[in-house]
Amino acid sequence: MQAPAGGSRWVGGSRPDLGRQTGYGGPGVQNYGGRTVGGGGGWNNRSGGWDRREREVNPFADDVNAEQALGEQENTVINFDAYEDIPVETSGDNVPPPVNTFAEIDLGEGLNANIRRCKYVKPTPVQRHAIPISLGGRDLMACAQTGSGKTAAFCFPIISGIMREQYVQRPRGARTVYPLALILSPTRELSCQIHEEARKFSYQTGVKVVVAYGGAPIKDQLRELERGVDILVATPGRLVDLLERARVSLQMIRYLALDEADRMLDMGFEPQIRKIVEQMDMPPPGVRQTMLFSATFPKEIQRLASDFLANYIFLAVGRVGSSTDLIVQRVEFVHESDKRSHLMDLLHAQRENGVHGKQSLTLVFVETKKGADSLEYWLCMNGFPATTIHGDRSQQERESALRSFKSGKTPILVATDVAARGLDIPHVAHVVNFDLPNDIDDYVHRIGRTGRAGKTGVATAFFNENNMSLSRPLSELMQEANQEVPAWLSRYASRATLSGGKNRRSGGRFGGRDFRRDSSMSRAAPSADYYGGMNSSGGYGVPGGYGGGYGPGVTSAWD
DNA sequence: AAAAAAG
């Protein structure tokens, strides 16, 4: 496979012009699609960005407000050690070695400044491995959970790559825009979240990030696109719409990232995704660089990987921030009719312990949209400020619910599975599975909304006769995470029939393995010495270590 | 069966 421009030759290379501001670029500067870019190599020669940079809204402003609103958290001390022994496995051809610090990767001064603004001290395991792989121009299939820091893992190489890219002539369509990178995600909120993060990472770099998703006026999004776009973050439906209107062309795409790929397939997006990736004008694998992120690797994802990626590197990171030591999991037997009063008891106890008053948030998962509405109403009636998020609410309502929850105005959020994956809400201290999901993977994602960024969290599940199919996988999962399994649950589990397929975990703490190693004839692995590149690192023998000294308020790049 | 996503 051929590395895209700015591939491996940049890795580790010294750069004399690093940090040099080119000002208004000299000859070769051209105005293009609302943006002026300079010619020549090196960093930051998107000189015309000056005008825009001064107008650019500071994406870090909200962080300060949020910190003030919530006050200093006591449990903000990050437990980095908890992550040091996360198992990581890579395989493939010539895997670039992982890095231990951001400093040793040459991401460019603008991006480095933003990493400092984000207060990221050191890369997470998925970042240590994924960033050098992507900077080396290689395709990547990563098995990583949300909360593992994967947004930065795919954003950094994209932003860095675009920053250092030579001026690329983009076709000029009357109203068509030509993004250089596309990030697809399953839900609108997740797209928003990725957009917000990407904006922080690209602040004052001249790299423009735009988000497009359904439920919001397309006019506003079109206007944003017309002002110039380098990285487009989108949900599949709205993107197909934009493509069909010929307002967006994928012809210039050099980076493609699919987030939560398994989720997108679960939601029936495969036709749209294949249309976007294979049937429009996107460059083929090997020309573009592709990153596929998925928590699990069923057959459908493996097929997607063979079709979308070229000579990729497989990366698996152990479960992080979910079902680990950081989350205390409790299961209680609660009959359907007792659920509300039981929840009330929990909330009262929480309030008495002062947890409530300290703006710790409680996320309550229910099975249906109707159930979400009625529980929210009931909670409010009983003096607990709550709001709700689900697919029957308008996008405006969804977003304002999320804001109100995050700000602590309504510290209880009743949610359907729309909020189960990927959403990163700081300060969620308690996740209640009011209705348990049928799939253990959904359970893992839901409880992963707490215990993030090294903080501890509690997850309480209401279990009853309707959840028997979950008894075995749930008790296995809890055992694996060294949680106390109630005797009654173990009894149900031992009686339950071994349900094959979906609920069986394979590979222990890993969500999947590189299937190319299992099959003798694989389209993706034509070379005979393919398996030679396999390397595995169970721990991090980091010389010098990261011996601590992180005070409150300092975060790593987990979220 | 329910949830999500394009109106």
C-alpha cells in the first residue's frame, strides 16, 4: 500500500521550521473555498488562516465555565496506575512501535499547544499505539472501548496530517465542498461530541472542522460547509443527503475514520456506509487512509475491514473504564412493580450522603422511549429534578437535556440506549440500569458512562425475572471484574442454558482478535510473512515512568 | 421488541 502524502517520512523527523509562523504566505498563496493556503512544505503555512484565527471562537471557553459551575471535584485525582497494565495487542505488517509521550511524536506546534490546553499529560494506551500507526500512513482496525481516548487517537493524526500537507488543489464546484477527512459516527450526539473535541484539537491550526447530522436545520450546516471544511464529522443519513444534493464531494478524502462501527451496523447503517465509502467518489483503500474503530469484531465488521482497509494493522486494547476496578457494580433483585420506589430509595440515600449536593450526576437507563418520559415525569413530581433523552424528542430537546444534565441543573438523566455508547459526560457518579438491556455488550457500554477518566463510579442494576437471559453473561462479567456476585444471581446463572453466539465473550478482556490470524486464506493478508509482525505488550515498561505528581484538575487524554 | 437515523 502506498502511504499518503506526509506519511512515514515525517515520523520522528526533526523539523527546523517547527513553530515558525509564516504570516501571510509569499508566492503561491491561493484563496480557495473560503480559505487561503500557502504553498510549500512545512507547518502552519496556511497563512491566510490569520484572519479566521482571530475570529475563531475559543472552544476551551466552555471548559472554564463548566469547571466553575461544578466546582473543584474532590475525586479528580487521576489513577493513572490503573491503566498501566491494560493489555494491548497489535498485529500486522511492520507495526510502528508505540510511543510513551506526546512530546516524542511530531504532531506540530499548533496541535501540541492544544494538547497542553486540554491538559493531556500523556497518551492513553490506544493513543500510544494508534497515533504512530496512523502517522506512519497505515490503515488501522482498532478494537477499543469508548473512554479509551480514541477520539484523540484518530483526530491527532488527521489534524497533524492536514496541517503538514502541501497545498492541495481542490476542485472548485459552484456550491460543492471537498473535505479532506471524514469521520462517521452512529448518533447525532456522538457526532457533536467528536466535533467539539476536534475543534479543541484544531484550534488556531487553520484546520476547519464541521459537523453535519439530522434533526437540525440543514441550512445552517450548509452555510458552515460553505465557509470551508477540512474535516467533516457526520452521521450517515445526513451525509448521504448532502452527497445526493452534491453539496459535498468525497473526491479529496485522504482520511476516513469510522467510529463505533459495530454500533453503526447494529443500527442498520451498512447500506448507507457502503454507499458513502464505495459508491460515491471517495478514493479507494490505499489511496485514502482508513481507521476503523469498533468495540467488537463480529463477521460483518471483519468483512467491512477487508473491504475498506488496505494492509491494515490490527490493534486491540483491553477493556478500559468499564467493568474494571473503577466501577463498583451492584445487582439488586427488583420486581417490575417495585422499581420506582426502589429508585427513589437509592436517590434519597444518595442525597443524604451528600453525593447529590456535590453535583454528581445520575444516569438512569430504561428500555423504551415511553418509559423514559413517564419516569422523568414521575421523578420531577417527586422532587427530583430530572430530564430525559431519547429518539422521540426533537434534536433541540435532546441537546438541551444533555446540557441541563451536564451543568447539574437536572442532575438526573433518564435515557434510552441513545446515550449508552460513546457519550462522555464528566461527573457521572452513578449509572442505574432501571431496565437491563438484553445484550451484555449494551450493559458494558451503559456502565461505561461512569468511572471515566480514572474516577470511580457506581453502577446499580435492577434485575428480575425478565432478565434471565442476562444472568449468565452478567455474572461472568462481574466475576471477571472482581465484583461481588450475589448468590441468587450465580444460581440463576448456573441454571441458565449456555447461550452460544452473541453473549459469549471471546478473548477475555479483549473485545476481539485479528481474524486474519485464524484464516489460512485471507484477502487482507496475502503476504506469507504476514504474521511476522505480531507483537504484544502486556504492560508498559516505561523507563522513568510517570511517577505521579498529577494534581487535581490535571487530566490525561482519556476523554 | 426497542432503539437509532433522512424527511
